[in-house]
Amino acid sequence: MPYLIDPDDLGSLFPNEPSYRADQLRSWLYEHPVLSADQMTNLPAHMRDEISDKLWPFSVETEQTADNGTTMKWLFRAPDGNAIEAVLMGYPKRNTLCISSQAGCALGCTFCATGQFGFDRHLEPGEIYAQVAYASAYLAASPLEGCPDHLTNIVYMGMGEPLANYARVRESLRRIIEVRGLGARSITVSTVGVVPGMLRLAEEPWQVTLAVSLHAADDELRSSLVPLNKRYPIAEVEAAAAKFFDAKGRRVSLEWTLIDGVNDTLEQARKLAPIAERLQSHVNVIALNPTPLSPDRPSRPERIESFMSELNRLGVNSTLRHMRGQDIDAACGQLRARSEPKRGSAQRVEIGKR
Ligand code: SF4
């Protein structure tokens, strides 16, 4: 499986071929990804044959489209049975791919379908990067309606907590930025507040964007929604975000999933405002995408409006992100939840354990 091999070591797949063949293969995998090895036209037939049925480190189990052809969602299946979800969202001038970094997640946020299903394993760098390559190849072959024919942005906001799988996520970033050549500023890494990972990311050479999923502005409420908050409370997360801002000169964005009657109060908006002000952060608001195992519901439009108006009154900029693909279970973990309805036992791992 060529995507599971370090891009500098692809020659090991074909030890009897001249070295330029590895360069050609790397170009097909990273610069001009294609859906099938048959399309790697400058490789000899025997090389194409050898990798044709193992080009991708997963099979495509489900492919769904929504929003008039501008949203695609894939459920990939790894050979060991683990599910990997990716969502492609097209806009007139950009295509954003949301990728997964773990199969499942150990952090158990109460409103999240992935968290409700527990943790299976970390994804390898090649499995993370292959989601990018697959979407790129798909776009080149079949651009989304009214959208560019190439990938412009990547967000690590799919299944899993990226900074709990730091070394592998780091290597996937290296491949995207240094091998494929996508600008680091086009990449957003999200976290629910894995403070050691935030501090490490601040030391990396890339100008990626960091998005902190806050969801609540006091420790009591946040700990009830995001159990990791008991380990890294809001003040520590804010301090790490401030260090990232200082190191990179890039503002950290704050993500807030609005849950009806839970975190959509004016009181929460008033507690959030000074945090956003200190970090000079923009707040991205999204109404909850309901999940099968939780009674939580999305905030009603009037509560969303009053929450955002209060932020605005207090001088904080916020944007309401529209839920993409509601008819295709587009929130992370939902496609998997539908494909494996009987699973859901939460297996825990330590943060950062490799
Ligand atoms: S919101 Fe993110 S960190 Fe929390 S359980 Fe879901 S995938 Fe894990």
C-alpha cells in the first residue's frame, strides 16, 4: 500500500526499478493523485498492475452527496475493519476537506457521535494523508457543482482528536505541506484542548491554524460536555492558545457547538466574550448536529440569534457555520454510527499515547 510508505522510501516497493520510477510514483501519489493506478500513465504496466488493487489503504464503503452536489461524504473501511470518515465541502472559490485522525475517539464529548462510539486506534500518517489524496483525485475527475477542481483547504475536524495522535498527525501535516505543497495557512487543526499538543504545535515550523473547540466558558459546564476539561481546564487551554498566538502570530479560532438549553444562554455568551477578547479570537458557531445516542438537540434559531447578538454587543466577532449534509449524517462519526449501530462501548486511552 504505497500511501502507507514514507514518500521518501517508495523505491523500496520496486527495488529493481531505476530511482526515477519512485519519483514518478511519488508525483502520482502526492502532486497529481488519481483514483486508479491505471491512470499513472508514465509507469510501466507491471508497476501499475502490482499496485492496482492496493493503491488505497482503505476501501470506499459509502459515498454520499448532498447540498445540490456541493457536499460529499465518504465512509472508508480499513482492512482491519475500522471506519474512517471524510467530508468534502465545496464552495464557489474553495473546496474544504474535513479529515479524520483516529478511528473513533477516547475523549467522550457527550454531544459527539464519534465520542459515543469509543476509541479503536490511531490512524497512521498514510491513512490520514490518503483521505486528502482520495478527495483530490475525486475532485480532479468529478468537480463538485460550481466549485474548483482541486482541494484548497483541509480541516482536521473529523473523527478523533488530532493532538491526541500527535506524532502521526505531525507526519501527515509534513506530507501535505512539504511533499504535496499545500500552503500551511490553508490547514486547520482542531482540538478540544489537549494542552501539551497545542504547545508542541506552536513549536512546529508551519503556519497552520489552530481551532479550539470550547463549547462552554466555565469549567463546570465544560467538564460536563468535554470530559478532558477536568484534566486541562479552560484557563490552561486559554494559556496554551495564547502561546500559540504569540509563537505563530496567528489568531486561534474558537469553535462553539450550540446545544439547546445547555450552552446557548446569554450567561455563557458573557463568559465567552472576555476569553475571545483576550485571544483576539473569532468565534465559529454551529448548531449541534443531533446524534443517535444523545438526547441533546440543536439550539433553536432565536436562541442562536440572541447568543450571537450578545457576543456582537460585547465586541466579539462570530460566524454561524451552516450544517452541511444534514441529510447524509455529515457530523463526524454519524455515518459510522449508522453503519455500526450496535457498537458503542467506550475504550479509553491515555492522551498522547502512541
Ligand atoms: S468532539 Fe472531537 S474530541 Fe470530542 S469525542 Fe468527538 S471527536 Fe473526540
